[in-house]
Amino acid sequence: MTARDQLAGYVALQRLLTRRAALKRERDTPPEALAALRTQFSERHEKLEAARVRRDALAAEQAALQPEADALREEREHFRKQKSHVTNMKQLSAVVSELDHVETQFKAKEDRLLEILQELESTDAAIATLGEESPEEKALREQAEAAWEQLRQASEGELAALETELRAVQTRLGDKAMERFKKLWVSRKPNAVVPMDGTACSACHGDLRPSLVQLVRTVEELQTCDHCRRLLYDPEQFPPSA
Ligand SMILES: [Zn+2]
């Protein structure tokens, strides 16, 4: 294989690898608009779930507390009646003490029941506000998902074609040339093979000796930049569309 063929292979390989990396990024990164819709959807869903769980807990607490409050109210009535039938001070003070005790307990339960009622109201309001996704919102989100899926599949298709092309270039280059490229690629990617920029290296911007510039143009052998050791090529001889 001539040095020119080898260099052409390297340039092609680097372009394919760069394109492959870009395609993989594209394939793995949903558009921002879709990501925002997904976040919005899941956040609202989570808030709604949390509100429903809270509502159930409040309702359960209310259901347990109400009979207790009712029983205490009856007890209070009982002691109130007793109070009106006492015949001496000793009895009176005993009943009043019982009544105070029941009153305190009853008040605590009533207060808590009122709190529960208020929180139930605000939770119900929150659930109503959050609501489920409207049909318009759902359609919008599903459209965005479908469009993204199409893009993703297009990227997958292009990636598959690109892999085939990569293998073809690798086969054309052969093992020995591939070894050299891999070494260079590991330390210099994504710019292992770089075009000259006039009479300078486009990667490190170091000036190139006139004789080196000449050697790069003739492509009788592969030439590397004196400063950064990257392989150099003449962009006019290897244009991007080639
Ligand atoms: Zn350089």
C-alpha cells in the first residue's frame, strides 16, 4: 500500500470514527423539549401519587379517630348528667375532676379531627389541580416521543451503515497500518491525523519547516508534526467530501 493510500485510509477512518461518536451522542440524547416533557410528566405523576397516599393516610386516621371522639363525647354527657345529681361536695369534686379529664381528651381528639379535615380539603384541592395529564398534553408528549423514536432509528440505521464502512476501511488498511493508527488514536483522538493550516499544524498551531510542508504535499511517506507528533496531511488533497 502506498503512503498516500494509507493516509487516505487514516483520514477516512478518523472521519468515520468522529461521525460515529456524534451519531451515538445523538442517539443517546433526547431533545431538550422531550426531556422537559418527560420530567414534567413524571414530576406531576409523583406529586399526584404522593397526594393520594397522603389522602388515604388522613382518611384512615379520621376513620380511627372519629369513634374515639364519639365515645368521649358520650362519656362527657354521662359526667355532665352525674354532675347535676351530686348530693355533696366530695361527689362534686370527684365528678368535676372526671369531667375535666374527659374534656381534655375530647378536645385533643376534636382538634386533631379538625386539622385532618382541613388537610383533607387542601389535599383534595391539590389532587384536583394536579389532575391527570390532559388529552392535549398527552398527545403532545406522545408526538414528541414518536418523533424522537424516528430520529433514534435513523441514527441507528446510519450507525449500522457506518460500521460496515469502518470495517471496509480497516480491511483495506490491513493489520499493520491499523496498529499504527490505533496507537496514534489512543493518545491523540479525536485528532490523530490533522490537516496543515497553511504552513502550520492545525492541531497545535506550531509552524512547520518548509521542507516538511513539501514532504506532506508529496505524500511519499507519512509525516508527523515536529511539535505534537500528529500525522499531517494536505487538506487540498484530502478534502472533507472525499
Ligand atoms: Zn502539531
